[in-house]
Amino acid sequence: MSLPAAYLLDIEGTITPVDFVTRILFPYARVRLAEWLARPCVELDQELAWLSEEYASEVSLVPDWSERPTAVHAIDYLEFLMDQDRKSRGLKSLQGRIWKAGFEAGELRGEFYDDVLPALQRWQNRGAKIAIYSSGSVLAQKQLVKYAVAGDLSAYFEAHFDTAVGGKKEPGSYETIARELGLEPGQIHFLSDIDAEIQAARSAGMQATQVVRDGALSAPDQIATLDGLP
């Protein structure tokens, strides 16, 4: 089999430690929700509109709030979504804005596993494209790689994708990404720590390998590090 023309990378648990998100990013955004929603920022109207649409589909699950939520009610719902670890477009977009400010202020730095930078260098040196596909917003992804502890990693990445292309457990999402990259699915190698995502990518025709960072390998198509991955 020929070497992949592109690598598509998940973030959490694949190239960054799982607890970086729960230990650093989520708490950072959570304590700043009220401050951000109180800002007279027209751009936040889009996030509130997305949140209203989501809420309308699950009104029985959370405390009542108006059709066009006030900041206080929006905070209730945002905290509910965070507690459930929901892949909410409105939440992810707002978190991305908050994290962007934190990265630019020097209060946040992206943490990556030690084997990531050598792998990025190896793949780029042989001309392979590298892209990210994460449930975190494209904005958040770009800040994470730009303000990494190891320095600005932005130049290694050809493209960024979030759930605007579809859910990560849906084969159609990977087909869309392949088209966006101008490649056949079989030319792309997807890496993730989530088996359901691996299976969806394979259903779309991609090569896919599960990364198991903190546990015993149980299958031949699993890897513990990116070392040696061609």
C-alpha cells in the first residue's frame, strides 16, 4: 500500500492529552461565560441563535428560558451542555472565542504529546498534507496549534475541520473532508482515540488507526504513539 497523501488528526486523546481539555480549557471557559455573554458583541448573536435552536429540540431537559435567551438563562444552558460534554455548535463556538482571547493573552498554551512534533515534521518533509478534524471549533483548533508550548505549529496544517462538515461518527463527514482536501478517501490516514470515529472513517474509505494513549493495546491496528508511523 502506498504512503498516505494526507493525515487527518483528531485532537483530544490523539495529539493532546485528554485531561488538557478537562483540566485547563473547560474550566477556563466556564468561569468566563457570564463576562462574555454580558458583552455588547453582535458576533455573539450567532451563538445565541444556535443555542436557541438546540434548546427548542430538548425543552424538557433544562430549566426554562425564553425563545431569545437572556444572558443568565443562556449560562444555565451552556453549563448544562458542558456538564453533558455535548458537541454543541453554539457552545463550541463560544468556547473558541473565549479560548482565543486566553491564548492571545498568554494565559493558555497548547499541550501536545512529545511524539506529535516529530511526526508533523516527518509527514511534511515528504510532502503529505496534514489536517485536523475535531468537535472543537476551527477557531479553537487554530489557537491551540498557534500558541503551543513547543511554539507556533500552524505551518504544519493544511486545513481544519469541525462538526460543520458533520458528526465525527458519520461516514459522510469523512467523504466531505476528502473532497475538501482534493483527495480520494483511500489516500487519507485518519488518527483518533475513538473507535466509533475510526469505523466511520473506514466506512468512507479512509485508512484509519486508533491511538491508545493510556491503556493496553488490544488490536493490531492500534498504536500507542505516532513514532515510526510512516
